[in-house]
Amino acid sequence: MMIKEDATHQLAALRAGTIGARELMEETLDRIEEINPRINAIVALRTRETLLEEAGRAPLGPLQGLPIAIKDLAETAGIITSYGSPVYRNYVPNTDSPMVARLRKAGAVIIGKTNTPEFGLGSHSYNSVYGVTRNPYDQNCSAGGSSGGAGAALASRMVALADGSDMMGSLRNPAGWNNIFGFRPSYGLVAGGGLGDMFLSQLSTDGPMARSVRDLELLLGVQSAVDSRHPHSSGPYHPGRPVRKLKIGWLKNWGGAYVMEPGVLDLCEKAVKVFEGLGHSVTEVAPPFSAEALWESWTLLRSWTIACNLGALLTQSPDMLKPELRWEIERGLTVTADAIHKASVTRSAWFRCTADMDVDILALPSAQLFAFDARLYWPNAIGETAMDTYHRWMEVVVPASLTGLPALCVPAGFGAGGTPMGLQLIGHRGQDANVLNLGRQYETATNWILQEPAL
């Protein structure tokens, strides 16, 4: 099946004429028809007739004729964009988001959307509009989030490329739990767009997800087109030459600050040792900064950002919001200017700390536990340690997110229960090519990606 190949292979076959765009679309839709009822990763799927017609007249470009589903947080002209919220259950935008427009211009054929939690909040993709997305490796478990639909669609070979977004690990957590690659680029490399503030909030970014690092770079090359209207736009992405030897700092569980389910650190420790075999140096490093200070800065800036963006919903549609969103908005509305300043001072201090560290890459697990029961909203404990918020169990992703550092999740293997785990590789701001080159070397040295789910 061509759909099981990576995007680079599919596009090469399209260009060589060994498969036609309509034929690839038929295969894609057949696969979705077979698998998606069990996984629920693809939502708002367009009609077969429409998609076959579009596939036959896809514009010239690097993604010409490739079927792709867009995360349901990005606006898509003519296709429902629900944000996973009943408030927007029937919302059909008239225009594409800038990122989606770039994909269409590059020749991608948008088949529908990928599922996400309500407004992307939480690392478990469920909502009252489309339901729960399940893990292809164990359908009783979560596929992660907020790009859980994208991760599950890739893992189950329903699509070959997927976009995602990452505020709090939303490209990394589902990549790790679905045995694929997810890349959070340096802030600004993939420019956001639309109306509203483009200066103050720098916590979230779009990025690529794929089953190979070469595919990540393929999609990132399209997503990162320079946007003169965005003050932080630093694209496009340019691949760089691999560095012969990198210094990798292994942070483990941050000196015990990040409680881990048994088995997570063992898998990630083995994954880190792969880099030694590739000629890089790996050193276990002590916690370079207070984990609690990072958490306090992060959660305050996050709640403030969410309240600024979605606060009006609290008065317009309070009964249609999930409790976690109401909590974020209510908390964000109480934040003072002095508190914002102090949180950003902490953020700045952490950025200076990473810039001064004598390592090229920081390594951490991509999650603190394996995929949990899909019937839960979120895990209320890891072992004997209670979680005091709906997202505390994902605290391990905060160090990269808080300061907009590039972070790649690579597959690290499978736990005792049979579900995957990932490893974060975090680089210095602007050193995206270094991170991706290291990921490519790791991919070549391991075979985790070849272990498909039994569907």
C-alpha cells in the first residue's frame, strides 16, 4: 500500500507517474474508511467525489497531490473548524489560516481535519463535538494531544504528513505516544498569522509531524515560508550540515522534580545511549534551574494568554466550556501586570541559563507516563503523587515551551503495556537544523518507526 510509505516516497511516486493523484487519494480514503471508525483521528472528512476531483487538479508544488488533514485548531476555508468546541460546532471559515494557505499553495489536498481537545487544552484528544481519539497501539488508551488526531492518523497510516501545534507539548506528547516524530520549531520559524496580538504572546507555534525526519523537513520547509506581516517570522527553514560531534545533556527527571511512571526513564536512558554510539558525547547534567519557578512562570503566562484570547466565551457561552478552560480563563483574568512581569523575568533568566549551558542539546522524556485510559479526562496521579492541575503530568515539556526552543520528539521504544514513549531533543534557539540532523542520525540507528500498530 502506497499510503504506508512516507510522504517523500509518495511524492516521488506521484512525480514518476507510478501512481496517480486520484489513485493515491482513493487509497487514502479507503484506509480511512477501514481504520478511522476505531481510532477517530480524522474528523470533518470531505466527500470522496470532491476530493478525487481536487486531487486531479492539485497545483504544482512540493506537496502536489498529497492528501493531508489539518489540525482542527487551524482555520480551513469551506471546511468546519470546530476547535473541538460545541461553540464552533458548525463554524465554516471563509479563508484559510496563513499556514493552511501555504500548504494549499504547495499542492497539498486537504481531506478534512484531525481531532483535538477543546481549544487544544490538555494532552488528551477528546471533545463533545467528535469524541475521543484512541491510540492505535492500544485502543483503550489515549493518543495524547493536543495534536492527538494528527499523531494517531500518522501512526495508523491514514495520512503521510500532518501539521500540529505546540503550546504545552502538543507536538511532542502525541508523537511520543504514537511512535512517530514531532517537531516544535524555534518560535517564529513558522509564523502565525491573523488578527490580534503578534508581540506579547510567544508560547505556541505550529510545526510538522511525520513518520520520518526527512518528511518533517519537507513539511517544515512549506510551513516556514517567510511572512513579512509577522514581526517574528524567521523562515524559511534551511537544512544544515550535520555536526560531527554534539554535546548532549541528559536531564533525566530534573533531579526528581518530574515524577515519572516506572519504565519511562529506562526507555529514554537507552535511547540517549544511542547517541554515544553515533559519536556524540552524553553527560548527565544536574537540574540547571528551579523546576517550580519554571512551572509558576509558565502557568501564569499560559492562563493570561488563554484569558486574553478566549475570555469573552466565559460570558457568552459559559455552559459550553469544559471545566479546564473555565479554570484557565478565570485564573488568567485575575493576573496583575506585576505578576506578568515577574513571570517574564523568570522566563528571561531561564533563556539566559540555556544559552550559557555548555551543551548543544538537552534530552528529556516527552511525557511523564505512558498513554493512560482513554475514558479519563486526565490522570489525577502518577503512582502515589497526586496531580494538582489537569496538565501537571506534562510538566516535562515546559522547559522548551517557555522560551520557544526547538524540540524534536523521537521514538524511544515501548513500555511493558505495549504503548510507545518518546524522547525530547531540545536545542538552542535558531538551531533547528542541528536538532533535526541529530534526529535523522537517530532514526537511521533505530528501527522503532518500523513497528506498526496491529490494526
